[in-house]
Amino acid sequence: MLPESNCLKMTGFKEMKKNLILLIILLMALPLQAKTVETVLDNGMKIIVREDHRAPVVASQVWYRIGSNYEYDGITGVSHVLEHMMFKGTKSLKPGEFSEIIAANGGTDNAFTFHDFTGYHQKIASDRLEICLKLEADRMRNVIFLQQEFDKEVAVVREERRMRVDNKPRSQLFEQFYATAFLSSPKRIPVIGWMGDLENMEMQDAADWYKLWYAPNNATLVVVGDVQSDEVIRLAKKYFSELKPSIIKPPKLRPEIPQMGERRINLVGQTASPYLIMGYKTPVLTADKESIKDVYALDVLGAILDGGNSARIARNMLRGDEIAVEAGTSYDPFDRLAGLFLFAGTPNKGVSPEQLEKAFIKEIKELQTSPVSVQELARVKAQVIASKVFERDSMFYTGMQIGMLDSAGHDWRLMDHYVDDIRNITAADIQRVAKQYFDPDQLTVATLWPQQDSK
């Protein structure tokens, strides 16, 4: 690690001060207390509307509480395939016509599938919102499954898997890493599905999944933009209230088997450089109240390690010891079932993955043994909060935050408390969670080796 001069220390102080000023400006400028209304229709469909009148546009999103965490062996990938089929026509629309109508009205639309949810969204002028709601209500119950369209779309998904996973050694490593870190939890299932299941999937699998999960009482409509909440609710009632609910029986939880020790895998692939992934089991927001504070502490800890050029990994591992070409961390607390705090990177030329792993461990040990300084913690908190506030500047991403939290079983109001929750994290909290969760017995390590380096 290179020695810091007094000049550099003064520069760091100025940077911290700049971040704090930026944060104050952001908090004053953005509508953090925007009017938000939540209601539930008689058929069980939830409606959440957040008014934001800065521009005459709206983000409209329909979230279904269904994703890969609900799947089981034999039908993995079915949620994603069904997402494709939702664009392939209804009793009143031909394949592709949904998107054509949105585009003709100056809007854009798309969809996504993840562990706990599948979402469909449009961005459009606010006076065209009714078109989106009418179309979404139609395909909530009226999708027609045609064999020709299904065959085409499942082939598209298989090709998507080849391009994104099978032909990319690093993606294969991540997939195998999760399948090793989780033995019983459905978190081990890739969202896109295993190729064997995609090759054997039948149209009826997707049709049954649609009938089982795509119902108003398993959906949330999130609308953010230049709208009046009472008018959005009126339109939602007009188009969705007549849709009949289904009997939704949530699947039995498949809790993860307690990890009793370190797990390791090695993969060999056509890659120029090795790649290392390390992951520790960590809590998520559905944990008990005491652990929820740990979630925010881990969020701040992640920024201490990997929050830009001034963070510890960049300063110590990329520039200082030059042990890595790239290195960073990742932590997602919003999953419904389980969490992982990840370390990953590519070692520098002449540096082995084992040396990179030791460098990550060194950073962990430093957090466990030495409290974060007041100055560093203040700077990092400012960055973390500013980053989240910047996201709130987008109507689409505000809707995404609301929908993700709600669909994963969390209270969406957590996003409005986020600033205070982060501000309340102390150096002692950081040190405590580093000791508690970065436990060698909870560690999973995956290494990708170039073919010529395989052992």
C-alpha cells in the first residue's frame, strides 16, 4: 500500500466535504416525500401510485410474485419462457401487437424475470396511461398459447442461454458457484433455467404456470409519474376489477441446509485469465428485526470496500499492491430467501487466484480488527445515500424499488426510510457484521482457470 501524504489526506477531506454538500443538495431537490397511495381491489390486486409531477410522463409496471425461486427441477426457466409468451397474443391481440400499440403511442415497453418476481413495464406520456392498463389487464387473463409461437420462443430462450452462459466461461462460473453455495434453496436455480429443462419444456408447462400464478391477487400495479392517484385507481378498477382471483397457494419454503464448512469448486474454460468468486452467507430484509440493521451495515460495508476509486479495494488492491486487474464486491439484500456477500476479481499478471483470495481476506481482517474511521464512514455514507437518491430521480427506478420490495415480500416503505437507516449505521456495526458474517465456515469459493493453467 502506498503511503499517504498530508496533501492526499487534505484531498480526501475535501472529497468528503464535497460528497456531504452534494447529498444535502440532492435531499433538498428531490421529492422524497412524494404523495404515495396504496389500495387493494376487491379481487386482491394491489395498486401503488406515487405522484411525481416534474415531467408529463409515467412509468407503469405490473409485477407478478413469481420467478425462479418458485420453480423446481424439471421446469426450471419456465417463468422466463412465460415472460416471452406474454407478448405472443391474446384473444383480442395478435402476436407482437401489444408492443406495436405502445410504440404507436410514443411509448416503450419491456419485461424482466428474476428470483422472486416477473415484471412488465411501459414508459409513456401520462395522458396515455389508460392504454397501458387496458393492455395489461387483457394479457393478465387472456393470453393464448400457440404451439408455433411457443416453439419459437423456447428456442429463443435456449439461444439466449447459449450466448449469455454456455459460451461465456465467467457466466458458467457464477452459475456453478450459486449451485454450490446453495444446496437445497431454489437460489441454486438459474433464472434462465438449466438447458436440459429448456430442451424438454412443453407448451403446457408454460400454460399451467400462467394459469397458476398470473392472477390479480398475485399481482401489483405500480404507477409513478405525472398522474393523480385517484384517477389511476379509477382506471385500475375499470380494467382490472372484473378479473377473477385465483386460489394462490404459496409453495412450501425450501430453506437452505446450514453450511458446515468451506466449499470450493474449480472450472476450466477458454479464458485468457483466471477469475475468482468468494461468497459468504448473509441475511436479507425478511430476516428478524435485529438482523435488518445488519443488512444496512453490510450495505455500507460494501461501499467501504468497493465504493469507487477512493474505496479500499481500488486503493489497496488495484493501485497499491496491484494484485488485481479488476476486483469488487456485490451484495443484494432484497431476495426473499437468502443472501450472499460476494467478492470477485481477476488477478494481475503473475498473481495467482490464491494470492487474490488472500488479498480479499486481508481486507476482511482489517474490517474485523480495526474500526472504520469517522472520516471514512462519513464519506462512504454520503456516497451510499447519494447513489440511492440519484436512483430516486428516475420515475422508472422509483417504480422498480417499490415493485422489488413489494414482490419479494418486503414493505415498500423501507425505501423511504433508507436514508435514516444508513445514517444510523456506526463503525461498531460495521466491525460487528464483518466478524459475524465473514465466517470461513460460511465461505464458498469458485475459481475459473484458463485451460493451460488447469491442474
